[in-house]
Amino acid sequence: MDATFPIAAIAAKKVRFQSLFENSPELIIYQNEAGTILDANPAFLSLVEQSKQQVLYRNYHEFLPPEVQELFRQKLREAFATGQPVRFGMFAAQGHSAPRHWDVVKVPLVENSQVVGVHMLARDITEKVKSQEEMFRQNRDLQQFTCIVSHNLRAPLSNALGLVELLGTEESDSAYFQETHAHLQGNLQHLDQVLRDMNTILALRDQQGLNAPEAVLLADVVQQVVQGLQNLVAQAGGTNEVHIPEGFLVHTNRAYLHSIFFSLLSNAIKYRAEERPLHVVITATENPAAGKTIVVADNGLGFDQERAGANVFQLYRRFHPHHAGRGVELYLVKSHIESMGGRIEVRSQVDEGTRFFIYLP
């Protein structure tokens, strides 16, 4: 019994490991010091869409994009050198898969005080990372709303309360009463507008994710916006130039896409330079690795980007006080684009114009 017990224990341990290896949803491969794959579990084979016979004895780097291959070489060398598990994160594709966020651990296999191989375990944490990014965005928005409440709401409310007190000391038929009443009305209208803006923004947040994205022809949406604003462009003596490849598709909500271009073109008209005819150019390109890039460029007033800093898309951020506006449109544009999984950047110079770069997956 004593002689057979270790053998039975070893066999049971091997069965447990093999069950974990075969059934784990995490990617597991076994490598030698050169990075050659000596074994791979079904989860890895499913991801790279190849059989075990096609994978074994190939270098793992063949399944990685060039930008992360050196990282994996370093971590493999570290695991062999130290004999200790090495953990790191990366964002990359594997095989033909889409890029994902991975939590990777290199676990050395030690026999007789010698590292004979390394098991690599990779766990897909994409959804976790997205949730963390969403929490960060919500916290940032909460801070911005706090600023709105403390400034944009508190200021007109305080003014209104003070004006109400003044009205109580004046005769209703006096000129000062009428002037104070007009100021009170203006402050209350300002307060009402801020509340309406906040309601619009909160409603937008609530609606995100409710409308299923669809394949939308970008040229069709842009053409609708251009035609809708054609009279205003003509009155400004301006022209539009659109360069969008035939069949260029964007997977999104059509209403969001229309709102984005309507806001950007409306801003181009509003902040045009009087010294020259308005000219707006819209281009779209696609790169299999980098995704879709849409550029909306105008030759209008522009703004001092260095002075504006990183808050170009901040709520109530304005750069031309002598023009009517509330500083809400660009904030909503950014919100729409982020709900589509994209991002927006801007480059501008005073009296030269502005270019908006929209990056979509």
C-alpha cells in the first residue's frame, strides 16, 4: 500500500492537471527556452483557428504581432532565469483574432532545480478593462457635472435670489424695478437653459447602448447633412468638398452619425472667417490595422489650441465669445463618438481653420 500510494497520488495529480489544461477557458501553452510551442490547450487552438498538429513545434511569436514579440521574449527569458512566475499585461491580437486585452502569466516548470519549460496562461480581460474605462469616464463626467452645479447653476440662482430681494424694496412702476425684473428674467432663462442642457446630456447617456448599431453608408449621411445646410453655406458664399470612398460603411446608430456631422458643419458655418469664402473638406479613409479615419476640415477662424489645452471638448467650453453659442455641441459630438467605440481629436490655428479627426473601429 505504501509503495503504490505515491504512484496513485502522482496519477491523480496528472489527471487533475490534464483536466485543467483541456477544459480551461484561459489560453495555455507550454514552451521551451527558444519559445517553441510543445503543447497547446483547446482554448488556444480555438482562438488561432488551427489544429494542434499545425501549432506544435512552431515559435509562439508566429502568432503575435511584431510590436509585442520582444516583450514576450523578455518575459520568457525572465521566467527561465529566475524560476519564478512572471506576470504582465498586453493589448494585442493572437493569430487571426481581433486585438484583446490579456493578463499573461509565465509559470516555470522546475525539475531537479532546473527550469525545463514554461507554461504560459493568458486570460482575456477585455470586458474588465472596458468596465474600468467606463467607470473612469463616468467618474470624470460626475466631476464635470459637479463643476456645472457649483458654477453654471449656482451663479444664476444666487443672482436670481438677490434680484428677488431687490424687487421687494422697489415700487413696481419704477424704472429700476423694470430693469431688475429684466435681469431676473435673464438669470432664470440662463438657469433653465443649463437644466435643459443637463437633461439632454443625461438622456444621451441613458440612450447609449439601447439602439442596436447598423451598417450605415457614410456618404449617404454626410450628403443628407450637406443638403440640409446648403442654403446656409450658400449664404456664406461657401463650398463643401466630400471625398468618401464608395461603399464606406460605419457600424453605428444613424441618428448619432447625422448629429455628429450636423454639429461639425454647423460650427464651421458659425465660426467662418469673413475675410475669405468658407471651404469645408470631408475625407474618409480605412486601414485594416488602424480602422477608419474621418477628417472634417475648414478654413474658418480657428482657435488658439495651446491656450485651449486638453479641454476643447469640455462642456460649456467656448473659444469665440463674440459669437452666439453655449459650448455644448462639441461635448455631444465627443459623447456620440465615444458611444460608437471611437475617439476624436482636433487641430486648429487662429485664422487658419480647424480639422477634426474622428477615429472609428
